Amino acid sequence: MINLDEIDRRLLAELQDEGRITNVELAQRVGLTAPPCLRRVRSLEEAGIIKGYHAELDSSKLGFTITVFALVSLKSQAEEALRGFEEHMKSLPEVRECHMLNGEIDFIVKIVSRDLQSFQEFLTSKLTSAPNVDSVKTSLTIRTSKNLPGVPLG
């Protein structure tokens, strides 16, 4: 873990909340002038703490009205089988997140889809038929009450 001071933490918190903030505004918010603020941000990027900047999109306005979480169990937990499943998930654009779990379930996968029919097609043609998949249990989200990126820095 990298040692961060209070200014670094404030920089990260501001950028996590608003990635498009200008360097001048960011510097003002954390009590720096623009040049040292930019140096600190670049240092945080070079250290790999800041991995990238992304726009938050409204999936429903883009036609993706369904979000599903799938609990996936594999037939084998050999490293080659786990990596094969992960690589397959990386190749599927509908899969937005894939996390290996500890316990009975091997993976939890977050999937977006345009509608129920599209999801059903994805489920049968791309997920349950994937190599080494033993079982899949799915749950459609009804609503999302909290969806924050990043980590708590406050």
C-alpha cells in the first residue's frame, strides 16, 4: 500500500466524484496551486492508484433496460478452468463485471441486456453453454438504491 497524505486523499476523493474537473478547480478545492496539484495527480496516475477516467452512462437511455446478476458454479476449479472462464467472460460485452468468489459459488457476473428476450438468448447461447459451466442461477435487479464507484476516502 502506498502512503498517502491528506491532500492526496482529498485529490482522490474529488476525482472519484467528478473525473472531469479541471486541474485549476481541483487545486482550489484541495488548497493547492495548479502546478503542484497536476504533479500530484500525475504521480497518483503513475503509481497506478488512478487507473483511468470514465463517463457514467445511463444504461436505460441507451436501451439496456435489464441488469442481471448470475451466480456461476464451474465443474472444475483447476486454475486453467478458472482462467478459461474468466477469459470467456472478458470476451462478452454484455458482461460488465466478473468476480471470483470464495465458497460454493465460483463467480458472480453482472450482465446488462436490452430486454428479457435478449437476456434469455445470452444466457442460453453464451453463459450456460460456456466451457466448464456446471450451473447458473440468475436474479434480475428490480431497482438500484446505491451504486458508487471506487472506495470510501472520507
